[in-house]
Amino acid sequence: KNQVEQSPQSLIILEGKNCTLQCNYTVSPFSNLRWYKQDTGRGPVSLTIMTFSENTKSNGRYTATLDADTKQSSLHITASQLSDSASYICVVSDRGSTLGRLYFGRGTQLTVWP
Amino acid sequence: EADIYQTPRYLVIGTGKKITLECSQTMGHDKMYWYQQDPGMELHLIHYSYGVNSTEKGDLSSESTVSRIRTEHFPLTLESARPSHTSQYLCASSDLRGQVDTEAFFGQGTRLTVV
């Protein structure tokens, strides 16, 4: 069964600190993995997208890693800001006969305190 | 900035009413999706489309229906709303290059409350 598991479920950190969010998946055949940021009551916004051959991708203070062998990904946030408070969702796309399906994790709820 | 729009952003209606949630994208994407999301929970796929005149049901059973008469437009309709339909509905689109989805862009969502 294709699944995406994220940890931790929620996280509270102080402004300026770093944090790392984890994503494990069982989706096969793998196409790509994306990290989205979703503010409360809004639609998800893409942070990074990585294919099988990529193992690191950065977008400002966000750095995503991918280990396609162990089927794990992480999202590292550097020097957190109050505006980073949001849900971070890991999404994996397959390369199946249905022309690609998106599988969503439940997200990690990040809260940054001043 | 993604060019995908949902209207209305918020909707409160009475039980039994018929409603249509609008979703439009100006990126020429082939694939469009509707997701349902309850607070603090993951997104559940309820409908998707590969292109004009193509519609498929998603993983989560839904009493809603969709249509895809034009590439840019993917409305979702509830013939008779019930309180159990209260949720956030998110529309998304992506492009197909070969058999690989490109990045999916999401609308801002419609928060539906049925009283």
C-alpha cells in the first residue's frame, strides 16, 4: 500500500533555531517528492520538488534531502522565523499506470515562538 | 504566484441546498484535482481529471460531482448539501510531461459550512 508518513506530528521551536522534519514513504514506482507549506486556512504552496536522481535541494532557508534507497526525505529549516509557523506536508508522486498519483502525508504542524 | 483560483473562499449554506464550488486555472494544465481536508488532517482526493471530458473519482467517496468542459475550468457540485459535507475543499492542477506530473499548484481553498 502506498503511504507517506511524517514525523513529528507537531513541533514547537524558538525563533532563530533550526529544525528538521522527516518523511518516510512506501510509494512505488517513485516519480518525485515535494514539500509543501500550508498556512492555516490556505492552500499548500510548494517549497521543493525532487526527482529520483536528486538528493539535496535548497530554497532559501529550506533544504530538502532525499534518500531514494531508504525512501526517506527530510526538510531542514534554518534560522526559523515566526512566519514559518505552518503545516509542512510531504507529497510523493508515483509513476503508475494512472499517469501519476499524489500521496499526501498528514503534515507536521510547526509553531515558532518569539 | 500560482494562477489557480477558487471561489467562493467561504460559504455557509443550509441543508438541502445545491452548491457549486468554482475552480479555474490559467496555466493550461491538463490535470486538475479536488481534495477535501478536515482541520489538522491530510488531504483526501475526491475527484480528478486528465483533460477535457475526463473525470475520475478519487480515494475518498464523495457525493459531489465534477465536470470538465473546458481545460481551465473544473467545478464541483453538491446537489443537496448536508452538515457532513462541512470541510475545506482544495482545487489543484498540474501538467503532464510524458507520464510524470510536474509540480501541483493549489488554490486557496473553499471553506464550506453546512448548517
